[in-house]
Amino acid sequence: MQPDVIIIGSGMGGATLAAALAPSGRRILILERGETLLPSPADRDARAIFEAGVFRPDEQWLDGSDQPFSPGNYYCVGGNSKFYGAVLIRYREADFASIQHRGGSTPGWPISYRDLEPDYLAAEHLYEVRGTTGEDPTEPPRSGGYLHGPVADEPDISDLRQRLKSVGLTPASLPLGVDIDRWLAAGQDPWDAHPDTCGGKMDAETIAIQQALEHANVELRTGCQVSGLSVGNDGRISGVTCMMQGKVQTVTAPTVVVSAGAVQTAALLLASANDNHRTGLANRSGQVGRNFMNHNCSALMALHPLQKNRAIYQKTLMINDFYLSDGQGGMPLGNVQLLGKISAPILTAASPLPKWLARLIAARSFDFYAMSEDLPHPDSRVALKDGQIKLNWQRSNWATHEALVATLKTYLRKAGFPIVLSRAFDRRTPSHQCGTARMGHDPDTSVVDTFCRSHDHPNLFIVDASVLPTSAAVNPALTIAALALRSAHHITETEFAA
């Protein structure tokens, strides 16, 4: 098949774009370096996932000090979404404007929330998001509701919700892309970071790739690692070089889309440098690889010695009382949501706790995820050193996150949990990587326009988390999907118009 569109990567951005373009009849070729995840005993083995890292690739990146580390990225059909928590929440309306934080200010977006709202709604419907409106004080304006009601609280979580309300908080149902009955029927009690091989998560493969492949004009090639892009004299992308089945191949198409994720997209553009583009492709601005962001996150365990948490799924509520301010008129702190239930095997895999103590703690813990915004900075960046990825993440706004964790601990103690433990995530745990190919109006300060088209190469689109100008303080998956739908409309109206 000679494609009309090549999409590099099958994660949330590339898969959603493919599903949206498929009905056009145009020939679409998706190139994925990984393979389809198949069911295995490791799917529910906490030690295999958290200790042995069986799903992590055998790959080393360099940090800012040139020290090697194993990143937490995954390469498979569906990308990182196969392991995500399936939280599909919109950025809040304020996130699209400049916001002052303790660690600095955000630059704002070149589009408004209202520009993206119709695509948010379409993405929620595509991914069959379960949720409700009217509970969350930060809920942005909506043109329609969810197709499905929220996942119900289990009894102990319902009690937790009331405890949180009793101390003045406003817990709200978490928007989720999950078929909870299918997930639990497959015997998959754990959730966050556990792979979806049963179709219980509404991830990029389960929803978008499967819908795209229902069309005969769409082809998915797995085990195909793209190493470079070539450019013609007219500035258009003229070829995509990849390794497949041990052979170097070059494929061409009138439209090329890079959807490899914030780090790998930047690395591919930088690796494609040539005599006419010495700093990499799409990089006239010098911004490719810069402004890397990774949410500031911590896990918290609220414990009561006499109260057990018998919930199996748990991940059904969030708290945004500190999202727009600290609750007292000060600067924003971030989002709080429940984690998938932490089990004794997860604890023993991630800590030196003896099994008996891990079982005691896990049986009594209510597990929270605190998330604060990481601010874009040009020196927080992806680069290449002798062909190896170098990720110099310069974490920002940490004082804000410390304040969020401290504030949450105070409220949880008031709610009846005398023991609250916390642990911050480090670089080995990618927490919503984004930035590196920011969107903007000005070609001198941004990489793509507001439809994710490269300023430098008219037939190149970048559709993934790399284009996000800011990280906000909520999960980015739905925003990536919404931008992919926005780009699909634009491609259909412009590239396919003839």
C-alpha cells in the first residue's frame, strides 16, 4: 500500500488521529516500534511489574549529569496508554491562560479552552468516558455530558468520600475510561501501571487502533522503529526511514505525522538533522527538545490502625479544592485523586517492608495521588549525546507540590486518619511527560501551529504530548486525544481537500 498518511507511533495521539482520519478513505500507515501486548502471568504480578520491570524496554537514557538510567516508557501498540490509570479529565479553563505559581508563571496557550471544547467532548465519547457533572468546583463549561455515569464507589470509598466532605473538601467523581466489569472479570484487581491485555481500559489500542483497523485503508506495522526523516528541497518531508525485520526501509507519503511521545518525538527530529537543517527538523526556533515537563507527583497512604479498606478498585474520586488556589486565596497547588489500590505485593516490590507488615499496611490504606504543575523552561530538555537520548529534566515548582502534600496530609488527619505516609516519584517514574515541541503562533518561539502542523515543513504534523505548552496539573491523555481530533479535522479540510 502506498500511503497518503504515515503516522509514527500508536499511542494516544497517533491512534486517535488514525481513528479520526480512517473514515476519509485515505490510505493510512501506522508505524509502531513495539508489538501488541498479549496476556501473560506478568500482567498481574506486582513484583514482575514494579521490581523486575518486565514490561520496561532494555533501554538506557542519560540524565542531566550524563548518568544512565532506565526510563519508564513503554513501546507497544497503544503506547504508554496500555499502562495508564485511564483518567480522562479535561484541562480546566484557567489552564489555557497564564497562571502565577510559587515557582513562576505559565505562558498560556495560543488557543483557548473554548476552541478545544468540542474536541474534548468528542474525545470523551470516543473513549467512552464514565463521569458526571456538577460535583467538581473547577469543572469547565461543557457543550454536552458524559455518555456513561461514573464508576460507583465501593462501600469503604463511599465512607471516605463522606469523611472528606465532613472536613470541608469537595470530592468529585473521577472521569474514567474503563470497563470495570471486564477488568475485574479478567482477575485483574490491580490498576495503575498494570498492562491492559483484556480490553478493560479504554486505551489507545482498545478504542482508537481497533476502530481505525476496521477500515481497509488503514495498516498497522509493528516492530518498525523509525530512525530518521528526510526532507526535499521544497522543505517537505520526503521520506521516513525505519528498521523492520532487520532491514532498513524508506516509506513515503504526502502527509507525515510524528506521534512518538514527548521524548522520542524530540529525539527523532533532532536525529534527522542534515546539512540544511543542522539543529534537527522543525527546529528553526531552536525549541525542539526544550520545555520538557513531567508532573510533580507523590503517592500518599492514609492509614487507620482499626479501619480496613476492603475496596478492590478504589480509583473513583478526585479533589480539586486546591487546584485554582491553595484554598485560602493563595496560588494554586494541584490535583488530588485516588490511586488504584496499593497491594501488599506492590509495597514489598517497591520497599524493604517485610511481607507481614506490607499486608497490614495495605489492608488499611487509602491511597492518594497528589499532582502539581511542572512549569516549562527552555533548559529542561531532551538532547542527543553520541546518538543516545539525554533527558535533562529540571524539575520546577517543587515548593508548590510540597505545600499540596502537606495540605492534603492535614485534611486527611482531620478526616480521621492519624497516619499519613508520602513518597515522591522520581525520574524513573514518568508522570505525564510533555513539552519539547510546543504549540504557538510564532515560528521563532514554537515548533507547531495551533493545528499541530510544523511551522517549518508544511506536510509534517506532530500530534502527541510534546506540543503541550503547559502541563497543567491533571492527566494529559484526554487533552492529547482532543488535539488529535482537532488536527484530524484540519488535515481533512486542507490536506485532503483536493
